[in-house]
Amino acid sequence: MRRMRNRTSTERGARDVADGLHSAAIHLLRRARKQDTATGEGPARLSALSVLVFGGQTTLGRLAAAEQVKPPTMSRIVAGLKHSGLVHIEADMRDARRVQIAATAKGVRLVQKARQRRIAHLAKQLGRLRSEDLRALAKAVEVLEKTIRDWR
């Protein structure tokens, strides 16, 4: 009986942490995302471009799946990115019906600058913390990264 009570308590604890983490992550990303207005690109375009910059060239279908949108929506997003000179599109050498989409050097620079702005803004906020709180957050980041690596 005691074992069952501990498990329930642990599950409840994990659920409470998950709830708090979910809420904090959403608020953190919303605040950081405000820095992206300086790019002149919308959130959907920046997100898709980020997938290309950090994940490498891919097909429209894979990009749509990564961004959890339908291919026609991704087609419009990619068209806008191409118009802005942030991506280039090439025919797929193995399948003429598909195209490969990749970030241009301009696209890579835009994403890197946006990321630097977000990090600088976040670092400014974190700089207000006490050193022990900052160390606790650093440890939490390590735990989160391990959790993500081991995700099932």
C-alpha cells in the first residue's frame, strides 16, 4: 500500500512540475519572440526558416510536417521566404516531382541575428537573478537537455 501511495505522490509531483514547466516555457517563448519583430518576418516564416537553418535542406513535405502545417500552407510560407531571398528552391535530383528547400546565406544571417537578440534579451533578464538562482536554472537546463535527449 505504501509503495502505491509513493508512486501516486511521485506521479502527482511530476504532473505539477510538468504543468509549471509548460506554463513557464510558453510565457518565456512569448516574451523572447517579441524580439523577432526586428527581423521584419512573421513567426511562421521565421520558424520554417529556423528549421532549414538548423536542420538543413529538406523537402516541402518534410518542412510542413516539422512545422505541423499542411503542404499548401507551407508552399505559401516558402514562397514568401523565397520572395524575401531567404531560401532557394531546387529540383530534387532523385525525384523530379519534389523540390529541395534550403536557407540562403541571407536567411542564415537573419536567423542567427534573431537568435542572438533573443539570447541577449533573455540574458539581460537572467542577469537580475541572484547567483544561486542562476546556478539552479543552469542545473535545470542540464536536466531538461538530458530529458529531451532521452525522450520516448
